[in-house]
Amino acid sequence: MFKLTIDNEIELVLLDFLHAQELFKLIIDNKAYLREWLSWVDTTNSLEATKGFISSVKKKYSDNKGFEVAIFYKRNLSGILGVLPVDWANKKTSIGYWLAEPFQGKGIMTRSCKGILDYLFNNYGLNRIEINCATGNTKSRAIPERLGFVQEGIARDFEWLYDHYVDAVVYSMLKRDWNA
């Protein structure tokens, strides 16, 4: 099982069925907060839906197409960091993430992303990693900006968010520019 220790507070663990109940509770407890920027929140309405998500994540990992890790902060599940399908031919991927509201403002996501970027560049041999954030999501945008990503542009109508489209800022990091 994939496990990456970031520091003495944070550990990233491959999402597994043993996390289902805790993950479902975290999503339900933070539904209003997460819903502002995440389109999948309303479909996570049962433990079975959460288990279905975990099943798809496990398949993605076994097919070597990417993975999703549970972010544990001081042994508490606090969010998810996902490596979206890897384009092996072009050695690139994108990452996505979310963090429950009580865990905001502690540097958890910045440290987690830094660790996963280092892992992807050095262990997977990737050359390019993207992060796409809704233009209005300043907390999410702060992560790639803190990590030195290059802002490449705006993808218009990037995602349907319940009743409207949102534009996304496209950020990238290349291996040659990565200074972990």
C-alpha cells in the first residue's frame, strides 16, 4: 500500500475501504463548505457512494493511471489529494485536492502537494504537473502560487458547478523548475 510521510504531522495514505466511514463523515460534516467549489459533493450522499468512489480509486491505482491519497494530519483524516490520470507518453499529470474546513490555514495542503510533487517528479519520472483552480477559489489558488507554479492562462467555462460554469486558472510545474 502506498504511504508517504511528509513530516511529523502529515502522512499521505492510499485511499482504501478502511477509510470509507471516516471519509464519508468528513464529507457530510463539511458539505456546505466543500460544495462551494466541488461539483461532486451532492452525489456523495451515502456510505455506499463513498465506497464506490474508493473502488474506482483502487482500480485507477492498480491500472497505473494515478491515485488518490487520504491526507492525515496528526492522525486525523483531513482531506484528499488526487493524482489524476497520468499521461505516460507525455510524462504529465494534474493533481487535485480538497481539505475540510477545520484543517484550513495550517499549511497542510501546501506541504502535502510539495511532497507529492517531489514524489511524482523523482519516482514517477514525470516532466509536467498541472493544477487547475477556479478563478474565484483564492485558497486553492494559493497552493500552486506558493509552490512556484507558472500561471499559464484561464480555461473558460472549465467546470459546471451545480448551476453555472466556472473558469479555471491553469498552473504548471516542470521538473526542470522544481526545487523541492
